[in-house]
Amino acid sequence: MNIEAFLAAPWHIQLHAASAIAAVLLGAVQLVAPKGTLPHRQLGYVWVALMLTVAITAIFIRTSGSFSWIHIFVPLTLFGVAGLIIQARKGLVAKHRGTVLGVYLGALLIPGAFSFLPGRLMHTVAMGG
């Protein structure tokens, strides 16, 4: 574990990673907790805010000043979050459930897994290298 590498990273990368980790944890709770309750809706708003923070901060994380292939997850996240909000407000529960699961897996867990590849910050933090 190399927490110093994380603390040495720019603030927007720290915010991005902390928001992503919080979104993974809160998202897991939301997926198993009772649905349709006031806590589910309130924590859903928190999760949406975390996901928006993850997506927006990702825009500022660039290698050599340009976007990389992983930035494709930014618009996917933004469109997915907009969709799940619209679906929840319209009462489209099944579509909302599917979109939330898709955003959780496809815009959070999959790109999160890529962040642990060698040469990336989270690999350095987790593996101590």
C-alpha cells in the first residue's frame, strides 16, 4: 500500500478517486437495500452526485494533455445518470433498475478495474509500487 502516491496526486485526481470509491460502496448498499423507500431515494441522490463528480473530474485527468480511450465512460456516465433520474421520476421501475445496474457496472466497476492496471495511480497505491 502506497498512500503517499495518492496524497501526492493532484486534488482533482484525489476527488475523482475518493468519489468513485464512495460511489462503489454506496452503490452496493443501494443495490441490496429495500427499494422505493425514503432512504433509498435520498441515498440515490447522493449516489448521483458522486457519479457526476466522478464523471466531471475525469474530464480533467489527461495524459499528455489529451483524452484517452477511458474518457468514453464520461458521456456514458452522464447519459446513464440522466436516464436513471428520468426513469425514476416517471415510475419506470424496471428500466430504472436496469439503467442503475448498467451505470454501476459499466461506468463505475469496469473503468475502476482499469484504474488498477500497472502504471496507473490506483495500481501504485494498492500494490505499493
